[in-house]
Amino acid sequence: MSRKLFIAGNWKMNLSRSEAGELARALAAKIGHVEAVDLAVCPTMVQLATVGELIQGTQIALGAQNMFYEDNGAFTGETSAAMLRDVGCRYVILGHSERRHVIGETDELINRKVLKAMSEGLEPIFCVGELLEQRESGETMEVVRRQVEVGLEGVSAGDAARVTIAYEPVWAIGTGHTATPQQAQEVHAMIRELLAGRYDAELADAIRIQYGGSVKPSNAAELLNQPDIDGALVGGASLKADDFTGIVQAGL
């Protein structure tokens, strides 16, 4: 099956409103017409509305970096799925390593968010990945397998096709170190095999699995050419219009 590449920019906790607007305008001009690759940008919560207005009418979709699993109420600092849809979000990043290892989110908490996002019509970009010490001790497959299994607990076959999985080795995020294409492909293939066992081979073949971790224009083509890598979740390079455009062009 030919899966359409999906390249998303995770802007993390960066950019003022004017800087975010400038970047959104530049991306709209440079890649707003691209249809061969699915595209999304994920700014901070306070800039979602601004960026969403600037990319409206382009091929670039809007995504958020996180959400909570309740509809509303006394959850100070949290944002609901309905609020994200209200400002035009299609996607939401869930389970990013920084949420797991800096904020302390568990697999079970992330699963609650995934289920809520699906029920509210959002499409999760569900992140998994191992720490450096886990990679060095040979635990990569075990760690990623557990994250996938718990994170997708209760997700039906009908909903699973709307999930994008992003494999992001924690040791490669923002460090300048990138998993080799072979290392990334090995984990992606394992995830797809796991999905085939959990659902079926046809559905596993349809689910997109992005790679994330110091993706840049110079290494994007080799990564995106791997058989089980279906796009990229881009961090630092997504903050520069030319770099993000270069990654997108590598996928065309």
C-alpha cells in the first residue's frame, strides 16, 4: 500500500506571536500549495488561533502540542479537545517524550488522552521512543512495544487508521544526533508488525508512522525513503521556513 507522507512541525515552547505569524506566512507562501505530502504545524496553545487564521485556505493543517482528557472543569492550565477543535485544530501531539520525561506523563495517562482525542474527532500524533540508556541496554523494542500497546489500549480498528504514530528516540531529540535510517526503519518495521498483530495486516499497512529526532533537510530524504517511514515530526528545523520547506521537498 502506498501511504501518503505526513510531515508535521512541532514548534514546542518557542516564538512570540509576531514570530509565529511571520513563520506561518512564510510557510503558507512556500509550501501552502503542496498536495503530494500531508502537512501540519503545531504552535503553542496561545498562538493556535493566530497561526490557524494565517494558514487557512492552504494545504497546511493546524495541530496542537497537547490536550487534556476531560471536557471542561477545574483543571487549571489544561486545554480540552473541544477547545482545540474550536480554533481549527485537526491534529494533536500526544505522548511526546518531553511530556513523558520532563512533565512525567505515564503511558496510561497518554492513553486516556488518545481515546478522548479520537472521540472528539481529533487525529492524534501519538509519540513513542526510548531513552539513551534504554537503547544502550538493548531495551528499545521492549520499551516502544509497551508504549504502543498501552497507548492504543481501547482504540478500535475503525479509529486506529486515524492515528499517526511518531517514533522519536529520546536521545535524538534536539541533540543533533539522528538515528541512522537503518535504526529508524528497524523500529518502524517492528511497530507495523505489532499493529498487524493487534489489528490486521491491511490496517497496519495503512497507519502512518513518522520519524522524529533531529530531522533536517540534509538527512530527510534518506530517512523518508525507508519503506516503513511515512513522514517526519520535525522539531528545531520546523522553526525556520527554509529548513522545513527543504524537508518537505525531500518528500516530494
